[in-house]
Amino acid sequence: MNIFEKYLSLWIAMAMGAGILLGNVAPSLVNAVAAAEVASVNLVVAVLIWAMVYPMMVGVDPRSLKDVAKQPRGLMITLVVNWLIKPFTMAALAVLFFQYVFAPWIPPEDAMQYIAGLILLGAAPCTAMVFVWSQLTRGDETYTLLQVSVNDLIMVIAFAPIVAFLLGVTDITVPWSTLVLSVLLFIALPLAAGLITRQRLGSEAAIETFQARVKPYSVVGLIVTVMILFGLQGQVIVSKPFIIVLIAVPIILQSYGIFAIAYAAAFALKVPHRIAAPCALIGTSNFFELAVAVAISLFGLNSGAALATVVGVLVEVPVMLTLVAFANRTRARFAP
């Protein structure tokens, strides 16, 4: 384990603090980064995520795709959790907290906005960052790619109807440009680059050596991404700390609850850890680019719904790191 992985929690904490500081003392710089967007996808963050995903894509062996069918349980768990459980538990938690538990502190109209934002988060399973979490848990690269790809195909069909049903509206406009661009940037291009790299390296020994050499850059990309994300929301965090905490509560409960359901199911069904960990982490993480884009298009840039989706971004990395650590500590209890 290199120095970046060994002290990853420390580097992330420092990146969070540096991002908040940067967002408040150098807002013009942060605004310049925020302006580099195409279809609501920030290009600076996209490049960093691409750098994080690429090392894992080098490990994807097309020849092993035929073996994926021998392990259908991991994919089944992912699909059940992501599409039959997660959106509805997130909606239930949002209503519970913002219409009842937090009702004394939040106006009803604001509460409805926060509920809407949380529903958007719950209906959008992760596309990009899950490759990083899979890599940190030594997940099966090929199987992780399959899980993400199938989820993306379902998202094209199911995202709008689920969100429309839970929000009680029918005029949901899915920003297809955001969805297509994200899949292209975070899956298609890194996969193509990884396959070309594998072909040029040739032997498995050369591939493993190359992965070991580029893996630290993946972790550095994660750290810089966290700093930028917290920088983009630095002023909001400082100006509305109480609201940020309230929104974070159901998101955190949802994250740990969904992970527990998927991870326990994988353990009970004797799914190997290299598949079990990523399949649990996919449902826990969120496709925040899509959720933020839809929140802005439906409710506006300064809406409570948009703020709730942004809080999801802020909460995700610290929570996911604790789950990665837990998955790594419990590896020996799973089937080989």
C-alpha cells in the first residue's frame, strides 16, 4: 500500500478543508473552474475522474466477459437494490425527516424542495466514481464494468418514470446530453484507452506493472476532485452549515443502509468479495452529475432541490471511504 492509499483519509480531509478555504478566499478562481461545463458536466472534474477510471480500465480483459455469466448473483443484487429499493427508501427517508423530524426548523416549501432533490439523488446510481471505489477494494474490473453498463442502460428507461412517480409530476425532462456525455466520458473513452493500452503492453506481467505505476495518479485525481467539489460549494457550506447538516442526515442513513442491504445479500448468497464489494458500492454511490442537472432544469439553479443534490456530492466521498475501509477489513469473511 503506497503512501497515498495508507493515509487516504487524511489527504481527503485536507482536500475538503483546502476546497472550502479556496471557495471563500478565491471565488473568482472557483467560478472559472465552474464555468468550464458542457451539458452540466464540469470538464475539469471530468478529466480528473477520467484519470481515476483509466487505471482500472486497463485491467478489463475482454476475454473474461464470457465468465461473467457464471456469477449472475452480483448483478442481480445490484439491479434489485438500485431500482427496486434505493429510490423508494430515499424518498421515504426524505419525507420522514423533512415533513416530520425537521419540520420545526424548515418552512414547508423549502422542505418540499429538499425532498425533491433527495429523490433525484436516490434514483441515479453511480456511473463514474464507482470504478474508483472498486479499485480501492480490489474489485473485479470486468464485472464492475458490466454492472455499471447494465445500470446505465436501465437508467435511460427507468430514471424519468421513477422520478416522475415519486415527485408526483409527469413533466420530467431528462437532460439526455448530460447522460450521454457522462457515459461517453466516464465509460466509453476510458475503456477504449484501457483496451488499447492492454494491447500495446502485451503480457499480463507488463499490464500489472503498468497498473501499479499509474495507480497513485488515480488516488491523486480523487484528492484533487474532492478539493474542487468542496471549493465549488465552499461559500454555501460556510453560509448555510445548519441546512447542510440537516440535508446530510437522510443521505448518510440511506448510504449506510443501502450498503448494508447489498453487502449482506452478497454475503448470504456467497458472492466472491471482488464482486460483492463493487456491487454494494454501486448502489450506495450516486450519479451526481445527472441528479444536479435535473434539479437545476426542473427547479432552478438556486433552488433547494439543487442544493440537496450538491450536498449529496459533499457527503458521498467521506461516506464511501468509510465503506471502502469496512469492505477491505471484512474481505476474509467472503467466498474467495
